[in-house]
Amino acid sequence: DTAVSQTPKYLVTQMGNDKSIKCEQNLGHDTMYWYKQDSKKFLKIMFSYNNKELIINETVPNRFSPKSPDKAHLNLHINSLELGDSAVYFCASSPLRASSYNEQFFGPGTRLTVL
Amino acid sequence: AQSVAQPEDQVNVAEGNPLTVKCTYSVSGNPYLFWYVQYPNRGLQFLLKYITGDNLVKGSYGFEAEFNESQTSFHLKKPSALVSDSALYFCSVRDPRYGGSQGNIIFGKGTKISVKP
């Protein structure tokens, strides 16, 4: 069983479109995250979320919004896609929100290409 | 502000030779330090972490890392590299003073390891 899964694996779309990426974890973790990895492999956190608290990286445009239907899912919705949004997006999860010592479990990534 | 540096973009190693991936950090308090590995077209996988206690920590796939407070370093090491160790390695630091805040999660830029037969 895949611990953290994402769909789709690849997403190609036109500028200006709205798209969503889905993430599910079956680890029973309390906290989920979204990361963006650019073409130079730099990894940057976008959001962290549990059922009580959403923390947004201040550099993330408000076109990006996480949506969590339940504890096991954290989807990423992107409005008005731009060329610069092209990247690989990773979902991750970890147990116990307040425990900074917990490692994260990453999904396989979604490669987004905006044309 | 906290930061983490991986000074080498790429390290080439012959199979069987020792492997070292460098990481230095800057945080105001005592850091929590992590190493992750990313194989091509895959997500990151956790290797090991330092939270407290013994400065030498052992992790997956024969890797280990040494926490050096005076040098603010957390270098990843493996005594004998394998071709299958070829991947991208990320160092990560968290400042425990921030608790669950995601704002404390910082990743280095990554170091590509290439192990040749």
C-alpha cells in the first residue's frame, strides 16, 4: 500500500486554467504539507495543515489554496495558472503537529507543466 | 533567520569509496536535523535525523551522520558507496522553538551524488 499518494502524476495545462492536485495519506498522520520543487531542484514548503491549523508560507501567491475534506486528504487547488507555476509538487505528511522532531513522508510528486 | 547550506552541487565517488555529503546550518536554538534522499522521478525518502543525544546517528541504507555543534554541521557519510546510492540528497533543519509551525522547515538546495562502478 502506498503511504502517501498523489494524483495525477503528470499535469499539462494552459495558462489561465484552474487545476487541482489530490493527495491522500493512509498513515494516520495529523499533519500534511505541500512543497514545490523547481527546475533546479530547490524544495520550498508552501503549506502545512492539520484539522485545526493552516499555516501558509507568506511567499505563496493566493492563487494557491489547500483544501482538506478530511484528515487523510489535502488537495492543492491552483487558480489562473501561470508559466512560473511549472514545477513538481510534493505532498507530505507527518505525525503529531507539534512535534518538530518527526520526519516527513513524501508522495511521488506531480509534475505540472503550464503552457 | 534559520538556514541550511549544502556547499556542493555534485559529488562524484567511485564505488567502494567513502561518501560524504556536507551540510551546515544556522539556527538560534538547538536544531533538529534531517537527511532525505531523492531518487530520480521519486519523492523524498527519510534517511536519518538528529534530535538529541549521541552525536553520531545511524540511518537507512548504511548511512550515518555526525552532529557537530561547534562547527554547526551535520555531514552525511557512508563508508563504502554503492552505485545504487546515486541520487539527490537533501539536508533539512527545523527549529524546535517554533513547534508545529511550518515556517521552521528549511531544506538545503540538494547535493547530487554520482557513484561510478
